[in-house]
Amino acid sequence: MQLVKLIYEVTKSFPDDERFGLISQMRRAAVSIPSNIAEGAARQTKKESIQFYSIARGSLSELDTQIQLCGDLGFLSNTQAADVSEHVEKVGALLNGLIRFKKSGP
């Protein structure tokens, strides 16, 4: 959820002509991460849960690519890009741990 808030905050300063482009894509990808984790947690089977956690991981990867692109385009300062990337890495590590745990459990 902190990553989603961060993405909303940093995209506020993006050019207006990106409102329906990168801003929208990045916000949707960011919101998709905790949404899919929540849906996976509510599923009845391990296989279903892992599927939704994997979708969340895909959204995280999509967001990571968009962050790199925004840095290259100059929409994010080096400090902002590094801060957001650090959050992405942390969420990725937690998500990978959750998937490993779910795969190894009953």
C-alpha cells in the first residue's frame, strides 16, 4: 500500500499530457499489486493463491519498467527514481517470499 501511495505522489508532478498515458498505467499497475495479493489471500486453494500472487509480481515488474522509463524521460529525478525502485525491490522480495512460503506449505 505504501508503494501505491508513493506512485500516486510522484506521478502528480508528471506532465499533463501523460495523464492518460504513463500516469494512468503506473497507477493501475501499482493498485493491482496489493489488490491481487488480497484476492490471492482470500482464495481457497494454494494453487489459486499462488496464481494471484504471480499476477501481483507481474504488475510489479510492469511498474518497475515504467519507473525506469520515467527516469529516462526525465519525469522522475534520480532521487525519486531510486526511492521508488527501492520500494519496488522491497515489495518484490516480500512477494517472492510469500510465493515461496505458499508453495512449500500445506
